[in-house]
Amino acid sequence: MPTFKWKGKNKTGNPLRGNIDAISEQAAILKLRQQGLIPVSLKPTTEKRKITLPFKRKVNQKELMTSTKQLSVMLKSGVSLTKSIDVLSKQQKNAKFAEILRDVKKNIEEGLSFADALRKHKNIFPPLYTSTVEAGEMGGNLDESLENIATLLERSLTLKRKIKGALAYPVIVSIVAIAVIILILVKVIPTFAGIYQSAGMHLPLPTQIIINISMFVRKAFLPIILGIIALVIIIKLLHKRNERARKFIDNVLLHLPLFGKLINKGIVARLSTTISSLVKGGLPLLEAINIAVKTAGNKVMEDALSLIRDKIRKGETVANAFSQAKIFEPMVVQMISVGEETGALDEMLENVSRFYEAEVDDTVKNLTSIMEPVMIVVLGGIIGFIVIAMYLPIFKLGEVMH
């Protein structure tokens, strides 16, 4: 969204200046007038990008959630917005966040709305955050809007922890198992190979296969590691910069064996929570879906939400639009249909978000119970095959001697 530099005055005639984000000059003038300001001059400006050092601490979602909750409590207690932000900035352990809060306070004192002051730090405050704040300012219930944001961030964090926890176990076990297998191939197998070679023994096919793999891993270990690192970097770059590659990768993730369903339900749960929170906070449904598109984090889901948005714009019912997107279960579409007919769509959307959060819980539990025996069988089978293959020549020698 373009940024405009403005000069003007307030209702008492005091001169003011600042920056404002808007889609056009007319929209910027309208925003200023809604804030009780009289613009005198307005011109587009380009914000200079700040160089972020790699070692500089970022603002994480937990810090943002905690601060938002504290800000809501202070506003409910009757403390002014600027005073509340000042208190928050002084108690922040994160120096970067404290600096951002001081800048937000300064911009508010110069005449910007709270939402526009937050928009100057888009990397910290996402569209979901600023749009909810803007709705709260316009509706006169900023404290409640901030409380809704804090609840949304808290639920989002809980979902992320559950999904990461479910994915962490197989990843850690796999890494340890691969390390053990590589250690066996690099250190143990060559000893057996040397013994069999010096004895001039004819090796069974499984033993020869393991020895050949061992020789390959020892010679190509470094190129393999570098190749894996290079592949990961290339996939990340393609995912970030190429739309078609991003859609393909995101689609593959959603169809992964065992994990695909968890990732799918996790994203849908987060999107449902986002849309329901925004609608509950007073935003129109189309605007809520538009913000959800930007925060989906998955190209397939973004396209599905864009389809829903376009269908509703063309006059389709909300239930039909959600049904055609094919990312929500039939029961959920029925719930949305009932909410639409009864005029309680915000409540039904909240029920949908709770439904998918419960689905994530069930999927995590089922996945954990399935993964443990699967990992044991697979890894046990690989190591067992290696051990049996390396002892086969000894068994055959015993049979000949007998």
C-alpha cells in the first residue's frame, strides 16, 4: 500500500505533519478527515528500507500476544493509549520492540491513528492486526479489539506448538537413526569388509550390496551433505520467488503421507480462527477473507480463499462459495449455511474454528500413536537387514565347516 506524506492542521488550528498509508490520494484525504484533521498538502513518498542485521533480535509472536493483552487491560482500566504504549515500551526486554513501540507512540502524538502508526511497522504488525485495530478505533471498542487479537494470537501459538510437537518426534528420531546408520556404514562395515576380503570369501548378494553402499557413502559423504543443503536452499528460494513452484511445493506438503492431513487441518483451523475473529471484531466478511488470504501461508489455500471471495462478490451465498472451494468439510459448509440463514454467521464461524482446532488435536494424537510403531518397524528393519547381511558369510562358513 502506498505511503503519503501530509501536512495539515487539527480542528483547533495547530499545524501537524506525518505519513499515512492509503490505496490512493483520495483515500488518504478521507482517512485524515475521518481523524478530524484538515490536510493542506499531500504527496506520495517512498519509505527507505531499514537494513536488519542477522543478529538483531526479532519480535516473536508470543511477545506480541503478551503486549497486546497488557495493552487491552490498561485501556480497560482507563489509562490513555499513549500512556499505555509508553508503559509497554519501558517494560520491554526486547530492545527492538521497545524502539518500535516508542515510534508508534510518537506517530500517534503527531496525529496518526493507532492503526496507521502500526502500519509503519508491517513486518511486526500484520494486516490482520492493523485491520482489527482500525475497526476497534472506528467502533469505539479498541480495548475489546485488542483483547480479540490477543486471543487470536494465543490460539494461533497453541496450534503451532501442537503441529510442531507432532512433527518434531519423527524428525528427531529420523535424524538420530540416519546418524547411527551412517556411523555403522562408515566405521563398522569397512572392518567386516576387510576381514572378508583378507579371507578371500565369496560374499552373498545382500552382504555385497551393504559393502558397496558403505564404500559409496565413505567416498561421497561430503558431496551428499552439500547436495542436500543445496537442494534445501533451492527449494526455499523457488518457494519464495516462483508462484508455480510455490503452488507445487505447497500442494505436495498437503498430500504428504500421514503429515499432509495434519498440515491441511492446521492451516484451515488457523484460517477459520482468523476469519471468525475479524468478523466478530466488526470487519465485513469479504475484507476478513481478503486478510486471511494474505496470512494463509500456503498457495493452495490462498487460491481457495480467493475463489471464495470472488464467488461471494459475484453474489453467491457464503455457503455455496465455501462449498465450491473444496477445502472445508461438508459438515462445516452446513454450519456456515445455517449461520447465514439465521443471521449468526460470526457465531457459526467461531464454531467452525473451534471444530478445526479439535480436529487438529485428534489428528496430533492419532499421528503420535501411529508414528511410534511405524518408526520402530522401519528403522528396526533397516538396521536388522544390515546386521543379518554382514553376518551371512559367517553363517555360510559355519554351514560349510559343519
